[in-house]
Amino acid sequence: MKKSFWVLLILSAVLVIFSVLNAEPVDVNILFSQIEISLAILLIIVFLSGVIAGSSYFFIKSKMKKKQGSVMEETEEPSEANVSE
């Protein structure tokens, strides 16, 4: 399995343990409202948001590199020096 999978799995396990140990409710200010939520749930939400943001960034960057590579291939013309008769 990939190393990144194991790192993500270990980080997730640490997050769950940390969240369970810090399960008391906290006040969260979201724009102009205030809500009370368990710190465990808040930590999990923040962690998942970070994973989604990082994955999206990686996906977009890889798509851009792939697109730039295909554009470069289309614009290149075969040279006459490589053609042998």
C-alpha cells in the first residue's frame, strides 16, 4: 500500500483519540452567530475540511500539468532530421 495511505490512517487515528479525550462542548462563532458544539466534532470537521482542500488542490494541479503537457505535444512539429529515408 502507499505510504500516504498509512500516514493518513495514522493521522486519522490520532485525531479520533485526541477528539475523544477532548469531548467537552465549546462555543464557536460562525460569522454573526454563535453555536455550542462538541470539540470532538469540531476537530473532525476541521480535519476533513483540510483533507478535502488538500485533495482538491492536488487534483487541480495534476489536471493543469496534464493539460499543459498535452498542449505542448500538440504544438510540437516533427523535425525533418528525425525522418530517415
